[in-house]
Amino acid sequence: MGLSDSFMTYWNLFTLVFLSAYLTVLLTFGYMYALPQRMRLKNALPGSIFVSVGWLLVTSFYEYIIKRFIDLTSLTLLFEGPFSFIIAIYFICLVLVLGAVINMYFYRKERAPDAIEG
């Protein structure tokens, strides 16, 4: 009947939705309180949504590369595995920085009318 396959599909979908929501909330609070000046929720939310989606895309792409192209039985795994992981971590950090840039863009866009008046 294939119930286990459909259950695993729904479980994977639920896991993706749950992880993205958890990452979004965690990163929103991180962006709101980690900077020297506190941001509002509406300024911190776009960057955290971008980071959570980007993070999941990078890890999904890394999982695809590991499953398809890296031979886990070869001796070169000693070199391929760590370097590919370092590249994945680099892209995750790049996504985190781009999320902060997006947040600062919306923060400065909101603050721009005050700077003109004052």
C-alpha cells in the first residue's frame, strides 16, 4: 500500500517546515538583540527568513553532493570530506552575513526620513 513511503514524505516535509520556522524565530531574535542597536521585529524578520531558507538550501545541496559525487569508500574521502564541509560552512556563513545586510537595508530605509528631517 506504500503507507510508509507516504509517511516518510510527510515527515520530511514537516521536518523542513519545523526547521525553517525554528531557524527563523531563532535568527530573528539573534538579529534583534545581537547588534549594538536593537532592531524591531519588522526589520529583523526579512533577513532571518532569507537566512533560514538559504541555510536549508545550502544544506540540501550539500547533502545532494555528498550522496551523488563523493565516494564514501575511497581513500580520497580523507581530503574530499573535510574540504567540502568547509566550503558548505563558508556558504552558510555567507548567507548569515547577507541576512544581516538585508536587515540593515530595511533598518536604514526606515531611518532615512528621520535623518532628512533632523
